[in-house]
Amino acid sequence: MYLLANKINILTKDKVMKTAITTFFLLSISLGFSQKNLHGKTTKLSKQSFVGKATYKTHRSTSFPIDSTTSDEMRKQIEEQMRRAFQRTYTLNFTKSESTYKQQAKLNQPKPQSGTSGVMVMSFGGGGMGDVTYKNLAETRYSNKTDLMGKTFLIKDQLPKYDWVLTGETKNIGTYTAYKATWTREEENRSMSLRDGEMKEENKKETRTTTAWYTLDIPVSNGPGNWWGLPGLILEVHDGRETVVCTEIVLNPSDKVVIEEPKKGKVVTQDKYEELSRKKMREFMERNRSKDGRGIELRIGG
């Protein structure tokens, strides 16, 4: 009934637990039932169709060099500014087969300073205010409208295939029972740095594990960003330095939920967009090449 393109393994010593989870999941799909949002409000789910709105908050830990001559007070100010700059709030509008994920407007968003620390850090990989990610689960594809140094792109590609492992571990998130799933893979991180006029590029391979918590109470194989492929709505994600947590869910809200696929932007695949990102990074580095002691560090994605 749901397209789960991912291979899912259930690791549990207790076969009864496995059967109970599977039975509950099937019943959740086939029957209409009342559900509570994170604050305890009861909402009726239709067995035919329903719409929902979920709010997610993200934060990212940062690690970057700061000149040794910088005072402790200034160092703390810079770290706090960077921490606040990466705190964002997103809205996921979803049905059983489609969704849009977009950052909420934020007034007076702080910007990291570059002059005082001697290092300017920039991140390439989207996630800005104008970005919209559309997912179509029935067709296992997505469209992501994003900006790259002033130019709008529309990334169109197939949804990633996550090899989720369901552990059977549970915890409560609000009023929902959440189940733990993990995905481990080898990946390559790219970064460029410019110090004292010398440009360096690094590609590092590392083993990375993503942990997601999903609820069977909302039987949609969806989640924040490009995350999907589990037997219920993903409420929490821990992926490297980034943490995403759902803070509110409203099912069948009184306000109309609009889900539209973005249309504007130069159409590219994900691989092509990443290639363009690397090219723009190098161009940026060349334009800012100097020997004034100022350092620049650029990263793609996470």
C-alpha cells in the first residue's frame, strides 16, 4: 500500500515483538482511528485520505578554527552566533503520497561574523529561506528548488534509497510512541580552505550512521527534508552534526494545506547540482585569494 523502495531489516530477538509491530502497522493503515498531536489534541484520521502539518526544528553543531589571539569572550560570541544561525524551523505539509518541506520565515536572523575570528565559514548545499523540497512517494521522486550563489536551481531526481534497520527500540516523543531505525553508510565529505593565499581541497571518507525515530500512529512513509522510507512519519533525525526534531503535528487542520511541486529554476539532477556547487566553490576561492591572513573554509552539504 505504501511504496517503500528501501530494504528494511528488523533486528529483534523476540519474534512476538516483530509480529506485534507488523500487525499494528497493518491495522493502522486499514482502519480509521483517532490520534493525538504532540500536545494531546485528538484528531480523527480517515481511512481514505488525510492531510497533516508537522513543524520541525533543526540545529547543527559547528566546529571551525578560531584564531588563537581571539579573546575567550569574543570566541563565545562567535560560537553563539554560529549556533543561532543554524537554528531553523521548517513546516512539512503532507498527505499519504505527497509533501512539501519549507523553512518558516525568521525575522532578524543572525549572521556569522567573519572579520573578528580571521576565518569565514560558508556552507554550500541549500537549506535557505527560499528552498522548497517536494516529495512524491508514489513515484519515488523529489523536486528541490534551491539557490546557489544568487541563481535558482530546480533539482529533480529519484528519492534516495535508505537501507533502514528497524531496531525495535522505542521512546515517547510527545504523546506518540516512536520507534528507532538506523542507516549506516560510507560517504565522502568535501571541503576547501584558503589560508595565506594557498587553496586546499580535501575529500575525506568516513562511516556515518543516521538515527531516525518514527511513529506508527501516523502511517505515512515521510519525514523532514529528503528523509522517508519508514513505516510511519519520522519525528526525529540525528545525522552527523545535524539534529531535526518534530515539535508539533496537526492532522486534518482547519486551514487549507497546499502541496504544490516547485516549477521555477534551472532543472538539474542531484549529481549535476553537486558538480556545480564544487565549481562555484573554486570560483569563490579564486576571487577571494589573498595574503592578508584571512582564512576561508567552504563545505558542501553537511
